[in-house]
Amino acid sequence: MAVIFPRWTNRLPLMLLGFVAAGGAFATFGVWYWFSPEFTDVGYAPVQPVAFSHKLHAGELGMDCRYCHSTVEKAAHAAVPPTAVCMGCHTQVLPKSPKLELVRQSYQTGKPIPWVRVHMLPDYSFFDHSVHVAAGVGCASCHGRIDKMTRVYQHQPLSMGWCLDCHRDPNKHLRPSNKVTQMDWEGSTQQVAYNPSKDPSRARRKDIAAHRDLMKKGHTIRVAKNPHDVVVNPPEHCSGCHR
Amino acid sequence: MKKDLQDPKYAAVSESAEVSVSEPQDAQTEPQAFWRSIEDKEGNPTFPASWDYEYTPDAQEIAEYTNVSRRQFLGLMGASAALAGVVSTGCLRKPVERILPYAKRPEELIPGKPLFFATATHIGNAVLGLLVESQDGRPTKVEGNPEHPMSYGATDVWAQSSVLDLYDPDRGQFPTHAQKQATWDAVFQALKGQLETLGKKGGEGLAILSEAIPSPTFHDLLATLKARLPKSRYFCYDTADTPQTSEGLAMAGAAETQVSYALNKADVILSLEYDFLGHEGDSVRQARLFAARRKIDKQMCRLYAVEGTFTTTGAAADHRLRVQSSQVGEFLGALVAHLAEQKHIAVEAGLLANLSKRAEAAKKTHGGDFAKWIPVVAEDLVAHKGRAAVMVGESQSKHVHALGALLNDALGNIGQDKPVQFFSKGNTAAAGSLLDLVASAFKGQVQTLIILGGNPVYNAPADVDFAKLLQRIPFSLHHSFYSDETSALTTWYAPMSHYLEAWGDLRATDGTTAIRQPLIAPLFDTISEIEMLSFVAGEASNKGHDLVRAYWKKTVGDVGFEGKWRAWLHDGVIDGTREKVKGVSVKASKLVDAWGGSPEAVSKGNSFELRFVLDNKVHDGRFANNAWLQELPDPMTKLTWDNAALLSPKTAAALGVSNGTWVEISIQGRKAEMPVFFAPGIAENTIALPLGYGRAWGRVSKGCGFNTYPLRSSLTMYHAKGASVKKLDKENYELASTQEHGRLEEPITGRSRKDAIFRELPLAGYLELKEKNPGFMEDYELMPKNKIKSLWKEPNERGGHQWGMTIDLTSCTGCNVCTVACQAENNIPVVGKARVLKGREMHWIRLDRYYTGPVENPEAALQPVACVHCETAPCENVCPVAATAHSPEGMNDIAYNRCIGTRYCANNCPYKVRRFNYFNFNKENDEQNALLQMQRNPDVTVRFRGVIEKCSYCVQRVSEAKIYAKANGDGYVKDAYAFAKVNADGVEVVNATELKESVVPACAQACPSQAIVFGDINNPQSRVSQHKKEARDYAVLRELNIRPRTTYLAQIRNRNPKIAPKLQGKAAELLEGGVKPAKAGHAAHHGHDKHHDKSKGGQHDKGKSGH
């Protein structure tokens, strides 16, 4: 009698199990890896109601970021400018351009332009621009080369792990305070030469000094840092960002 | 280790159960001094069994709540899991969010940065200057204005919760005519028609009835109206206004004046049922000035309270005399008689004769403490002549007020730099009373009635049938914030703006006037009381802004007005409006007859005295629709969502009633049915009836409590004699009292834990102990310091800032404002009565109230408890997902998004301060009131279902200060109290809203008595560090070795040795027992000794060396 199931089929259930296990592991890995903001969020570039080009304004015209995002040094939000700021120039420059119809309308009616948010942090994360700017984190470090973007897209994952990477080792992302808005600073020779802990313009702040003194005295602090390199003291505990 | 185990002190803890069996408690030295309720004191085992559970077992509730059956629930779960799969595969992206910038951004506005505006509010004639936070144009949080002398930067529960009223969906939104929606045009047309008709007769038949509105512009408009229509009449009725006070002062020869107390100048205070720390007078100012003299390092004042009900003032008092309300006046009479007889003061012979006669009779009736108190209090008052204050409360008749003024005058307490200060009455319009209005209306003299604010149909005295009266008036207009019981019966209703929406001005007791500045345009189509009155008065402009400016331009002149106006708006007070203290000469002539006759009868046996009290939460009912206030536990009874007939346990026993038993209270043929609730400390045969509940209207207020107004007649506004009480045969009513929530197992070592949790000492004893043995607090501990061992390596976090808090129990007045301020700041939801009954209230701060002393006449102690931020927090170790973790600055953080709701942390928290979102309370609240979202603090996460929350030390404020310091300063957060300024009144004020580099949490900022202090304990100069160095600083539950960052400063009462009550519990042991040498030997013999830590603290080591 012919054997219906050849001998190798005995191993079939085992192989199946192996495939399922491997497949499951792969699927788990896949979700963990590819469903992270790095893959789902980076590159998000929604169409805006007004085709505002940062490439033109920040890049070619060389406008400083703070001309429009004027609250960045004072508040948590680097607020999108009011229409009045646009109209400050555009009553003179391209006053009749059809592309600016919505801007003119908004200025006349007082109704806001419904910009689409690109960088979306969850509501339970409380990010503050002012303190990052004060510490010398460049705009481009998080937002990328805005001066080269015709339509703004998300450049970094903005995930918690990504935040913490910098909070744990901030020094290499710091610049002198007058270079914060400079788009091409990163990768420049200046940057390579810059060592924030040797920067005399960074006054040794009291909290850091106190921190250092205590560590010298043998206090252990959960946030372990080399006291000689501490320039800023970003929080790494929950309530640093979650309130 | 072996040595430790053999140590009797150690054994006592590990084998405590065995101990309590083998060795019964020594009743002599181990009485439980502090107790929460009668059941608690008497060890009554009739607690509902569920109270012993950490969480009430109530799995069924989900079905009740969502109307979803178990099967449907499983189905839904499956469906949502499937849907989650679809979403997570990337088919759907996060929803698109819009950014809507201003088209033209207002000056000074930075999106996301709050602005503060100065304004003011009032209840009756009590004005409170405020700074209100505006988040992108939405008023979100109310703070006190440090420049305003009625606030000094603090607030009360009503001001804190008023922001919720602004977003109340039940508020009047459109005018109505005959209960149908109408337009404002129709209102004005109708009103105009009326005024034209009445104008022909000089305004005859026009009556205006308002609440007490201490606004100069309002009264100026009344004068304009009077000039235009001379025959029109103005009436005033306000339950918060007390005509008997001004009548009494008039009787004493100080007509047209009002009293303000500078309590920081008083060494001795005698409160005659004057709840000055609760709802009477300028309570915030009074609490601040009183607390200024309750700091131990300064000369501490002494407060005697004579009262019938148990108020928070009575709880704060050094001595409290419990007499029926009607007898409080007799006490004063007897006191004055005693002082005059002893020639300490001079009193007119006729009056003295009357007083003496009455005093004799009264003393004979009362005997006991009443008689004993008189010479003692008299002596103290005389010893502090010119530095004492005698304060008479609203419940007392004008005779008592007049006699109080006379006594203050005779003792030289009145005047500039004296505790009792008279100021002229500012509001000039002559007002008739409600009874005058009723009389005219029934004579047919009122054709048009305009009611500005108030709710007379609900809160008029029972003998005034206001509803019937309204039927007799052809044209009645109710202009008020709510369309309530009165609006339902008037021909017209017009909605009034909230105080945060309308221009106005408010004059405080001492004349200080503040511009009431709006923060937001009216949310609905409403106008203010000034605007309405201006229309009636025939003013050309009816815009509040113009009216207020016009009045002040008229008053101060045109020159430089614009600059002045801007300065007033900025400061919140009008410069130079504060008046000089008025000299008064008190005359006794009118008092002679008033004090003739025999004393007021004492209610006994089957006759009861009713005491109508304005509620600690809903006041006279005007705040009844405020869910924050309804859910706030009353500071004394801990009742939420209800009122009840409060009576003493003895009276209750005589009636055969228990908590929740229905009774029928009847007086002069008027009846009310309501449940009773035990309130130890109330005078016998007194039934306290909180007003303001039992509303027929309002989504929140309807169904809450019982209306007690029907028992209150115009002759017995505050207390009534001759009531009878009948027990009804009805099923008990369930009252939601939080007094037994979060109980601790005890006793743990045969001793009551509560005695170590709340510590109280008399001043003299404290000073003595401090001198002799600064470490005496150690003696309270259930576990000596050297016996405390840790299970793990202790954290050693001392770098940078280390946050901590102290709560001074001596200063705390139990006003509850911290709880509401916290609720407003931290987006804390309300849960409703049914869930409070299950112990699910969400307040981050609870106010624990303990009684101490005999059940019949106890003293009360109040202790606010929030998360204490333990250094070795037990909650953190048990969290399986590390959602609650420690910050390097010593804060116990929660990452809500990480929490999976196991509730292990709450289970393991010995203080029971963690709250769990059993349901999506915030979403429910939002569904019930869509406007509520406007109140939310954008700096604090709105918590969702299934997560734990608790006090965060206002981490959002800490973060803001740190960010500000890092971005603008030297990176170091400063102590707010280092910037405190002592103002011209000698009061220390902290301008917390201006100090961007400092942190003041919401509770500390609102606290009128500055009992709560927060700061960096790493900074030895900070106020909190200073407090922690005090000898009376202690940690609650220190025996658990969890090292709380919030510590308490023991309550010190400034006892008069002549009437000091017997010391109880640990205080007795420390001060009277002295060292008990026998105990050490005793302990050595008996391995199970419980009195292990009774040998003198600080000497433990020596005493122990024998082991």
C-alpha cells in the first residue's frame, strides 16, 4: 500500500510550529520596529491651506526663524505667526498674488488661517521651546533643514526615546546661543570645533554648580553625568515632561 | 539581628496582635485622644463592612452605568480589538490637527502664556479683590489680589469655585416672557412702556429689589433714578447681609457705620457665635490677620468662642463654650455685668441693674462652664484692654450687637491701631427691607417690580409668601444669573452676566474700592446689574464700561483720568479709596430697656431650638448649582451633596434617632422633613439647619439636600425656639459623609495611631517642652528612630532642588479652600453622590477632621492631607509598569499614560491619598457640560479612565518656574517667601503670580492663613526649611520609615490655665506624666510591652542599653 503521507510529513507539525513562532516573532519585531514614529511619522508633510514655502522665506530670503515664530524664546509654543505678520510684508510684496488670497481674507475677516499641524506631540507631553532655545538647542536639530523645505515635513521621530537620547547626552546638540537659528551650523567646521563645556559665554549656572559640588561630595544622583561635562541639566524623570 | 528581635520594642510591633489579646490596654494612660466619629470613638462595629475594603466591591456597577450587559460588553471588547488592529496597521493616521493663529494677535498676549487681570467679587457686602488667570482668553483660575486688603493674596471656596459658575450650562442664556423665550428688544420695549406710564406719576409704583451690591456706581445710579422718579422705591434683601448688625450699631450710637476687625492687633478675641473664619464678615482677611497671630514665634493670640453649632471658628478656638444660640447674648450680658460690677468698666447704672439681674438668672440656669467662663474671660479681656476684640455674629439680635460695641468701647478696643475699627457705610441709597416691600405690595402700591439678583421666592422668610406677592404685581422682572424659582414666577426674566463678564466696581468694608474688570465678553446674551439699572434710571449709555468710568470721572475729576484708570485696573484697587478709621462714641441709653426683663429661655425636653446657618459650601443657596462645592465635604460634618438636621448625640439619643433617620421638624405650624446627622459639639436641644439646599431647579442642585427656608420666619432668621421634632417611620436616608473614608487599621501597637497623626499641645506646655527637650516630638512616635530599619538601600538624593512642604496645624482654619483651589488648578473631576458613597471622590486634598475630648462637648482638629511625597514611597515599589516613579527632586511623579490601573499603589499608600478614575469622570463631566472644557488648565493633563492620580506638588508650576529660571535667570528656583513684603497693615504678602522664578502651589497660594508652605528643603534659608527646623515639626506615620516630604507643625492651643481642659493622650503623658521610670523595668520583664516608646524621647539609647 502506497504511503499517503511521506515520511517527511512527520516533521510538518514541528515545522509549522517553527514557522508560526518565527512569523510571530517577526511580526512582533515588525510592529515594534516599523510602527514606531520613526517610520510612521517622519516625513509627514501635510498640504497646507496656503502654500507657504520655508525654502523661499527662511532659505532664499534668509529671514530669521524668530521673525515669524517670535514667541519661541518666551513661551512653550513657537507660535505660528498671526496673519498680521504675513501682511506686514505682503501689503507691499505681491499684494495681489492669488496664492495669498486666503491670507488677505483672513486679515480682513479676522478668521484664522487653518494651518495643519506637522509636529504633533501627544497632549500629555509638555514640551517647552523657550528653555530649549535658552540651552542652545538649534532649530534644525529637531526640525531639520527647514530652509530647504518647500513644504514642511517632520524630520525627526519626536518619540520619547528620541527625546531622551538627547536629554541623556545633550552636549553634542548644543550650540552658542547666537547660532540657534542658523540652519547650516550642524556639520560646519564651527560645530566640530565647538565644545559647550568650554564655552565662556555659557555662564556656569547655579543649579549645575550645586549639582557638581554635591556630586564631588559623594552624593549619588540618579541622573548620572560626568560632572565635568555638565553644561545643561535636562530632566530625565517623568514629571520633567509629563504633568 | 537576633538582638533586635529580642528587643521588646521590636517585638511589640511584630506581634502586635498577640499583644492586644494578652495584655488589655491601659485605659488610664492610653485613651484615644483623637477620633473621627462617634462610631470610631466607641469602637462601634456597625461600620458598613465595605469601609474595611480598600475598594468597594461593585463589579455590577459597570452594567448600571453603561447599560451594557456582560455579553454586549464582551462583544464590544472584541470589536474594539479588531478595530484597534485596523488602526495599528497604518491604514489610519493620527487625526489631522489644525493650528489656528490669531489674525491679529492682541498686544501682550503670547499663546500658551496665561495673563492675570485684577478684578473683584462679592458676597453680600463682603468684597474680595482677585487676580484671575486668563489662558488664551479663557478665565481658568481665580487667585487673590495681594494688593487688596480683603484678600492679601488669598481666596475663599466661593471665589475659587466661581469660575465654574461662569461655565455653568444652567445659567440664564436668554430673556423670557411668561416662561417663553423672548428677545432683549422685547424686554427693553416692555420696560420702557412701564417706565413711561410710571414716569407720569413720578415713579409711583416702581420698586427695585436687589441683593446687597456694594458698588458705588450702582448706588449712584439708584440716586439718579430717585432724582428722575422721586416716588420710586428701593429695597434690599440679601441673606448674606445682616441688618441686625447695623441696627445694633445704630442702637449703640454708631449709626451708618460698619465694623472691620484688625485681628492682627488683638491678643484676646471673644467670638460670640461670629464665624469669622467661615462665612461671616470679610472671612479671608480675618483668617489672614488671625493666622498672623497664630504663629508660635510671634505673640500668639487667644480665641474664645461661644457658639451653639460647631463651626470651624469653634474648631480653631483655644476655648469653646457650647451654649444654645439664644444664650450667647446672655453670656455677653453676664460678662458685661461682671466687668461692671468689678469696676473694670463703667456702665450706666440702669443698664447695669438690668444686666446684673439677668446675669444672675442666666448663671443660675446654666451653671457649669457658663458661670466659670465669665470671670476668666473678663479677666483676660481686662488684662488686654485695647488689644482685645469682642465680635458678635449674625445670629445675635441687635441688642447683643449693641452691647458688644459697648464692651469694645469700654475696653478701649475701638480705633485706629486697635483691633476693632469702624468705617462709614459707603453705600448711600436708602433701602427698605423685604418686609417693607411686602407691606407696600399687599397694599397695592407696587405695579412694577424689578428684582436685581437674588432669589426671594426660594430664600425669603417663610412668613413672606413671595410667590403670592408676585401674583399681585402686574409687571415683574427678574434679572439674575440663573433662571431659578423666582424667574419662574415673574412676568419677565432677563439673564445677568457673570462677574467675570461685566464691568463694575465694588467697595469693601474699609472703603477700598476695586474696579470689577471683565475677563471675557459675555458667553451668552446677558447684561450686568449696572447696565440694567442704568436703563431703568434713564441713562443715555447702557454700557457698563462707560457707566463705571463716568462715575469715577465724576468722582476724581477729568485731570489725568486715563492714567489713573489704567493704574486702578492694573492694581485692582482704586488708590486713596481706603477710608480712615472712624471715631465712634458708644451710648448705652437705648440699651437699658432692651436688656430689661428675664433671660431668654433655654430649650429643654421636647422643645428644640432651631439654628439656621448659612452653609459652608452653597452659602444661602446661591452656589447650589456648583458641582465643586456640592461635592466638597463640609469641614465639620464631612457631608457632601446634602445637608441634614444636625444635632448632638445626646439629643439624638433622646429622640431615638441615628444618622440618616428621617424626622419631621415643625415650628409654628410650618413643617419640614429631613434626615438627621450627628454633629458632636452642637448645643443640646439645638438643631442646626444649613440653608441653601433642596432646590427645585438646577441640574446640579436639584435633589441635593433639603430646603430649610420653610422653617425660617422673618422674626426668627437665625434661631427659633419652640420647635418640635418627630421621628418618622421611613427608611433611613443615605448621607454621603466622607468622615470614615481612608481609614487606617489600628491600633497598631496597642496605641491609637491617630494620637501620633494629629499632635496637639497647649502653648505653655509646648514652650516648656521645647526648652527642656527639643526632641520631644520623638516621644509621639510609635517606633523609635533607631529601630527604624530599611529593607533596601536608601536613596540619597540631595542634589539641586529638593521639594518639600509643611502644613501648620496651628494656623489652619479648615476653610477648605485648598481642596477647591487644587480642583480648579489640576482639572479634578466631580463624581457625584452615589460614587462618593463608594469612596470614589477625586479630591487630591482632603481635610481630615478629628474630634478630641468627650463625645458631648469635644474640640475639633482639622488636618489637610494630600500626597506627602515619601522619599521611599511605598507606592513606587509596587507599580508593575513604573508609572509612578521618583524624580531626582524628591517628587513622587505619575506618568498617567503609563498607568494601567492596577491600583496597587493606592493599595500600598498608607495615607490613602491616591485617587482612581473608575470611570472617565472628566469625559462624563464634559458631556454634562460642554463649556467645562474652557475652564481646564492647559498645563495639566486631563486624566482618562483607569488611571491613578494624586497631588503632584503642582508639578506644572514647579516646571514653569524651573523653565523660567533656566531660560531667564541663573537656573535656580528661588524661595517665594524671600520676596514676601510686609505691607502698610503689617501683613506679609507674597505676590505669587508675579514671582515667575518661584513656586507657590495652588493650595498654598489660596490659603488665607498661610498654613501651607512649599519650597526647596535644600535651601536652608527657605521658609519651608525654617518650618521643618521647628521643634513641633513632625512626619505623619513616621514609624513606616517612608520619610514623607510633607510634614506637619503640631497644633498649639493658647490655653487659659484657669479653664484649660484636662490634657489627653500623649500630651497628658508628656506634660503631666513626666518620665515614667517604672516603664523601663516593666519593659524588660515583659517581652510584649506596648509602651515601648514612652520612656523619654532622646533618652532612648540610654534606656535601651540594658537590653
